[in-house]
Amino acid sequence: MNAYIPLILFTVLTNAAAQLMLKRGMTGVGTLDVAGDGLIWTAIRVVFNPFVFAGLCTFVISMASHLIVLSKVQISYAYPFLSLAYVVVAAYAYFVFHEDLSAARIGGIALIVVGTIFIAQS
């Protein structure tokens, strides 16, 4: 199973990258007003934002790689690695988006990392 860790980590990184692109895109789109703008116009505004569109495409890549992983590795081994995407997103959000990273979040991140290490060694 350890032979698939690079592909699993690729899945994690593309998943995190997709989240970050979606966040960047939705920040650019601004507040959504489906009632005022209408559902179709709102959807067009969102999907055709370059960052949102790139994020959605990256999610497709992430899911494709995850499907390959699932065809080769036990889900109880592979799936917990996806929690590492939270670690990547939280760090990026702190340094780039200047979001808060409280002690509780740092503690949670540490638990995620330690748990993933235990799973990787199983």
C-alpha cells in the first residue's frame, strides 16, 4: 500500500488546491443574491469565474486520482489521508488569506497529522 502514497498525496494536494481556488474565486464573485439576480445568472457568474472554474476542474482531477487509488488500496487506508487537505488549506489560509489559526485549530491539525502517520504505518 505504501507504493500508492505518492498518488494519495497527489489526490490530497489537488483536493486542497481546488478548495483554495474555489475560495479565491468566490471572494472575487462576492455576495450571492439568487433572489435578486436569479438562479441562472448567479450560476453563470459563479461557474465562469476563472478561479471557480479552475477549482472545479481541479476537483475533477482530484476525484479521478482518488478513484485510481480506491481501485488499488483499501478505503480504510486511503480515505483518512484526505484529511491532510485540511492541514494544507489551513496553512495556506493562514499565510495567504490571513485567516485566524487558533490554538484549538493548531491542536486539531497536529492530531490529524499524527493520526495520518499512524494510518500510513499500518
